[in-house]
Amino acid sequence: TWQAVPDATEYRVHGRTPGGAAEYWTVTGTSFTDTGVPGKPGAPPSEGTRWQVKNVFELKSARRVRVQYNLFENNWKAGQPGYAIVLTPRNQDGRCTWCVIESVDFSHNIVRNTTAAFNISGYDTNHPTLQTRDVRIAENLIYGVTTALGGNGWGVLIGDEPRDVAFDRNTFEFDGTTLLYAYGGTATAPRAILGFQFTNNAA
């Protein structure tokens, strides 16, 4: 028997057969009795595991999207750098050259308790896509963006040539070094962020 773990829905009990093979049983309660019924083959991990997250909300290919009046929370650096909201076109395995992020309205939301807030890119970094364009991020409350969760604690990362992106009337509270980091190619091959607006925001 054991004490319940908060929010756990099941447990794995590991053991060994008389021949030394590892096996386990899955139970939903807080006790286990070995009745001789064989378990499934498998050894426990060599060290403790953690929940792994990549982001809270992500668009890889989407047009005419409205995201309003939501709470996005509890995100940390693990499988990715830890941006809660990711708007980046992705041509998975090179088979979606028409993938695009276009005409997105992200407004009246709360984003909190995350290690970074927004990541927006114009194109996929690995395969061809269409250009991200016409993204409006307005009247959102973004707070509790913190390096304590393993990432950079930034408000916005934007680059690789998105077009017509507007941030208006948002409130940011963060402890990283950067509110808005923009990047775009190199000096000899620039990738400008045209039509960008950052107005009436508080940070």
C-alpha cells in the first residue's frame, strides 16, 4: 500500500519473476496484492521521470482563426524552449508546402505561469511554407513569465519574415531580459519583418 499522489489516476507496480525478468502491473488504487497473475514485461526507468510539455497553444497550419477569452497557463522549458503560444508554420516531413499561419486574432486571453510567452515565425526553418501574415494579438494579460521555469523569461520572440503582425493593448509582466526580440536573416540576406506594429502595450 502507499499514499495517494495528488492528481494521479493510476500507478505502476514493478517486480521481478523468480527467473529475474522485470514486469509491472497497472492499478488505479493505492494498494496492490500479488495474486500470481503475470504482469506486463518492462523494467522501471533508471531515474525519476517528469511531465514534459512543448507549449500550451500552437498553430502549425491555420487560416482565419479567432482565439478569445481563454486561460493559458503552466508551461515550462522541457521538450521545447518553453513559449506558451507558438504561431509558426510547419511543413512536417516536407509534405506541406502550402502550410501557413494567416488571419489569426488572439485577443482577450490570459497567459500566465510560463517560462516565455509568444513565439512567431514567418516560415518553417526546415522545409518550404507560405508566409505567416495578418496576426493580431490584442488586449491580453500576460503575467508570471519567469526564468524560474527554466527558459528565458521573454515576452515575444518574432522572426524569419512574418508580415503584418500587430501587438496592441497587451499587458506583460516578466522577469527575463527581453520584452520583444526580433530577428531576420543576416546582413547579406535580410529577412525583414514588414508591417509590424507594437502599440499601446504595457510592460
